[in-house]
Amino acid sequence: MHRAVKVLLAVPDEAQAEIIALIDAVTAQTSAIEAPDLATAFGEWCWLSTRSTAT
């Protein structure tokens, strides 16, 4: 989660809003979505493709 926050804060405000809108759109499709599903939606570079137990 910390990595996600760092990435989100490192981009301009407009990009943050777009990223959040994309995540909302993808997660609205199902409540049981998994991180690999989001990584697939956003590409291999996505931080969600790496699993972390740290919160």
C-alpha cells in the first residue's frame, strides 16, 4: 500500500484523478477483484502485479 501511495503522489493531480477513476471503474465490476486482475488492466509495469504482505 505504501508503494501505491508514493506512486500516486508522484504524478500530477490530473493524472491522479484519472488513475483513481480507472481503479474505481475496474473495481466496480466485481467486489471479488484480485490484484493480478488490476495489474492486467493497467499493464505489466503496474505495482499491483507484485504481491506484498506489508500494509
